[in-house]
Amino acid sequence: MKNIIPISLLIPFLLSGLISLAQVNIPEGRSKMLERAAAFDLKTPYQPPPGDALSHNTSGYAKIMCSAVFITGLTPEFAAEHVGYFTAPYSERAKVSRPFIDYQKKSVSITLPNGVTRTAIYTGDMGCVCLPEGKNSLYYTPTNIARNLPDAATTPWPMGDVLPTTEMPVSINMKKVTEAVDTAFSPEDAFTAAFVVTYKGRIIGERYGNGINKNTPLESWSMGKSLSATIMGILIRQGVYTLDQPAPIPQWQGKGDGRAKIRIMDIMHMSSGLYCRAPQDPDFNPSVGYPDHLYLYTGAINSFEYAANLPQQWLPNQVGRYRNSDPVLTNYLNRLGIEKTGKNYHSFPQKELFDKIGIRTMVMEADPYGNFLTQGYEFASARDWARLGNLYLQEGIWNGEQILPEGFTQFVSTLAEPWVADGRPIYGGLFWINGDGHLPIPTNAYMMLGAGGQSVTIIPSHDLVIVRLGHFKGQRAGDKALNKAFALLMEAIPANVK
């Protein structure tokens, strides 16, 4: 099958890493995916998101710059060149003004050629948010997030940052571990920012890039989808939801609405069937309009309302597609469930999760209506991502407390049937899985992955959690470096015997 989309239309998406050259010339396997999807197609008319694409890109650019400067602490010059191409392709940045950083107001403003200015503001504990066009305020009051944790400087890892001084197990080849850590930073154009390796919960390898340290919150992108899953897991543990129940989305409860049959597990499997065009779609055509997948970041809208009103392209549990509608709806359900119990939505993750496992740096950003956008707008240090990874390695138990329900880690790390049927054994429950063996690690390894080369890799067979965070510009070189580091760690750490 030959793709007739002009390559000029695809350049911004290629440069941003949203699609690959494999999607320009569709291979046979992708053709079969399209044929299978067509057999289930409900023939639903498609309506693209409203607004101007450059304005949306500029909204994303302003938000990225705001977060990079006021959360991570990068210089504007470095940030504009190196981070966050996902919602603001590098090629599109040249079409607008240089970002104006107001350090007093803690805002970033960027002007389009037509005179429209997009502005993102820093809100404190809830990070940055881009204002809607023509607005100068938010539709909610940001919350100050209280952290109930001991002093990290005097508290042993993992609840704090004091590392043990006892010798490493003799079964570990520490020379190989050190080589793996160094390999993750080579070559320089990988722009690796942080790399942390834990074995049985203990840090055995760690290194940071220039200007980054163990406390630096870094762009993490779609690793936040797995964080959204974790909060859902807590609500399931608390009896608010079950995985197999129809998702109680208010907008789906009308008479005869087929969406009422979509289960929570279908949403978490990225198989809801909702019509949400994404650059990762095998038939993505940028000429159709700005993709919904990105609009849920950059639209400065009520993201929950938008996602909940998307129509069905397929019935649930038939076709697997990587689309932001599903993690956004997971976050919507999280908000509905938290508020149903009478708890504070914005402080819930810190109180019910982060305080319990030692996470201090996580910043979960929101849309202008206060809805968490943790399908990809979140920042945290590598050590904090390692803590979250170890919660899963320990099957949801921390310090003797069952934080996630029994069987939940197995659910997220089990291949989703619609994805397997599509010939892509790579996705579970808002976690990626090495089911096709494309990485040099066991096929049952599962991962939190984010654009720009962000990852938390959980390898139960080796008791390993591996965190790699990097600046977006280095994604391709960073992925190659990480694969080499993986191979070295497999040589350094023996498989466990159970």
C-alpha cells in the first residue's frame, strides 16, 4: 500500500517524533491493521477540533517553556532548543515570536504572526497551564499541595535519599552496571538527563546530566498515563470502582448511548473505540485537521468534557489505538471517584500515593478547569519515578501496606487482547509491554514510556527498575543508548530464581 499524503504535510510530525518514516510508507503489517479496523468501523463522521493549528502549537510551546523554566529550572535558550517537541514541533517554533519570560509574574507569552498571543502561567504546586485565547485567568483556584514526608536528607532510601553503605551482592557485576550507566549518556547528542537503576529496591547505578540532580523534576510526558492508572488502582483498592464495570461517565448515560457499554478496563487498554485522531494512528493524515490527541494538551479547554463527548469509531474492546482520549477519561473517572468520596481531588495523589512511597518532586499539571492532564503533563525526578516503578515491582505493596489492589500489577502488565489481535503485542493497561521482544530485555518486562525517550522499565525476572529521562531533542540517540545499557544490565544482573 502506498501513502499519497504529501511529505511536506508530515514534516512537522516527523521532526517532533510523533510519527516515524514507517508511517509514511505503510508496511504490510500496518495495512492488515487498517483492514481489520475497517471491518469494525461504525462509519462515524469525523469532526476535527476547532481553532488554528499554529495557535494550538504555540499554546503547547508556551506551556512547555513555562514548565521548563519554572519547574525544571532550565534556561529559556536551552529549553527552546532541546525540550518538549511533542506539542510544539521544532519547525513550528520558527513561525512565532521568541518566548517572552516574565520572571515576576512567572508567565511565558508567545505571539503569532496574526497578533494573537498565547500565554502560560506558573501556578505553584500544580505547575503551568496555558490560558485560553482571550482569557487572562483560570477557571479554578490552584491548590497548595502539602507534603507529609520526613526530611529526605536524613531519611534512608526509599522514603528518603540516604543510601545504604553496605556492599552490593556478589552476584552483581558492578563493573558492567557502571558501564551501562555511562553508556546511557553516550553519545552526547542523546541528551540523557538522568539515569537510575535499582535492584530489589536498592539504587545500584545513578548519574545525572549537566545542571540536573536527584531532585530535578524533568519532563516525563506519557509516563503520566501509567501514573493515571496508578491513581485508578488506588480507587479500585478503596472500593470506588472495579475494572470490569461500565465506566460511569455522565455524558454517556443517555438512552441508547452505545458508549455506556465501555468498561473501565477497555479505557485502560486503549481500546475504548472513541474517535480521537492521533499522529500514531496507522492511517494518520495531517491534512484532515489538527489531531484530537494533541488538542487534549494544547486546546486550553475542559479536557474531560471534550474527551467524554467524542463519538465511537468502533465498539469497545475491538481495536487498540494509542489515543489520549482514554487516559484523559481515566483521569476524569479518577476525579469523579475522588470527589464522590468527599476527598480533595488535587491533593489526593500526594496524600494517598506520593506521601506513602516517598515522592516529593511530582508536579501534576492541569487544564484551565483544574483537570489533571497526566496523560503527559507531569514532572518528577528520576528517583521519584524509580519509587513508583518499585511500587509495581513489589506488586503494589509498600512498607507492608497494600496500596494497589491485589492483581492490579498483573492487569497493567498483561497484553491487551485488541492490541494482540492487531498484531501488536505491546500494550497492557496504560503500560507498554515488551511482548514482541523488540528490546534486549525479557518479554514480560513492562514500561512507563513518554515522548522524547522517557522511560521507567520494570523487569520482575531480574528485580530491576530502570529509569531514563532525557531532553527531547536527543530521543533517537537516547533510545539507542538505552538499548545498549539494557543489554549490559542483563549481563550484569542474574535472573532471580523463584
